[in-house]
Amino acid sequence: MIRPHGSETLKPLYVEDATLRGELLREAGVLPKLLLNSQGAANAVMLASAYFTPLSGFMNLADALAVSGEMRATCGLFWPVPILNVASDVSAIRGAKRIALLDPNVEGYPVLAIQDVQSIEEASEEQMRFMAEKIFRTTDLKHPGVNNFLSAGRFLVADPGSQLLVLRRRLPGHLPHRRADPRDDPPERLEEGGRLSDPKPHAPCSRGPRQDCHAARGSRWGDHSHAVG
């Protein structure tokens, strides 16, 4: 059997233990909250299911630039595209060490994961365009991947050295605003379960996380047959 890249075993970040998951969901109710964009949510789903083994969470700016430029993280690990939690507004989580990440693709925006924040860094416009060019081979905003990447914001919320705790599991290619599996519903449907009391409208994601990942990797490796889906 072929070993996973960079690890002896697969490393899914989904919290399997139902008791612990319930405790973490209750904790999430009192944590500062960040509504993910579709890119961040897709990355969390992939991390949950071990697609991104051996990564344990979202990359910081140094790793993002290193991976974009050299296809290697600062630790030397080969990796083709940066795995990021990018936000346009971090005012609600400034100074927080632990935050709840909300799922933008499910009605009510339930908690998707808990992140231990190691850094919040603001990338420059030049750095964002550098990453986009390296990942997609273009910075043309007519390219949907480029447009999504550059419009997501410039704040990188990272947790290197920590482990993202994913509390809901969705199948790649899920339908927006529809629960993939009712067994993954939070045990409580109260405010402390992590729902926003006044959610803002959010455009649904039209692509599943696997399609987003393959599109970026296809562009990176010059495989245009994957770049459109």
C-alpha cells in the first residue's frame, strides 16, 4: 500500500468522538466567530477527510509564499498550492487565540471547525497577485479561480503547529445550503451551537471542494483540462 505523502498514516482532522465533538460545539458558542468564504470552507472539508495529509491546518503567509513560489513549505515539505483561511474582515477575531469557523455553504451558518489562531497576517496586493499568478498561471480576473482568490480578502488566519478541529463533515461536491448528512447536525440548535443570530446573505458556492482543488492544481501544472472543473 502506498504511504500518504509526508506521513506514515492519513491525518483526518474531523473529530470522530461524538462526546468530544459535542463539548467543542458548546465551546464554539462562546468563541469569537469568523464566517469562512467558500475557499476556506472547502479547505476545511478537505482537511477533515485527510485529503491534505500531512497538513494540520491553514498556512501562514511565509508558507503560502514559499509554496506558491517554490512548491515547498518553509519546512521543506513539497506542496503544490497554498491551503489558506483568507478573510476580508478580521475585526471580530482580533486578539483571539481560539475561534469558531462558520460554514458559508449551509443554511444558518453552523460551526464547521475550531481554529487555534497562531497569526493573522495581512498580505499585500502584490503578494496576493504573486500567489494567484503562480497558482493559476494568470492574474486575469475573468478566470473564476483568480477572481475568487483575489476577492476573498488579504488577511491570512493561520494555525501552523496546531491542529484544526473540524466538527462537521460534508461530502466533497455537496449542494450549497443543504446538509450532506443529518447525522452531522450539531446536538444543539441553540445560539451556543455557533449559529449567527443575524446572518448576512452569502452567495452559494457553485463548485465542490474537490473541483476547486483540482482546478488550482491543474492550472499550476499546466493541465488545462482540469482548470475548468
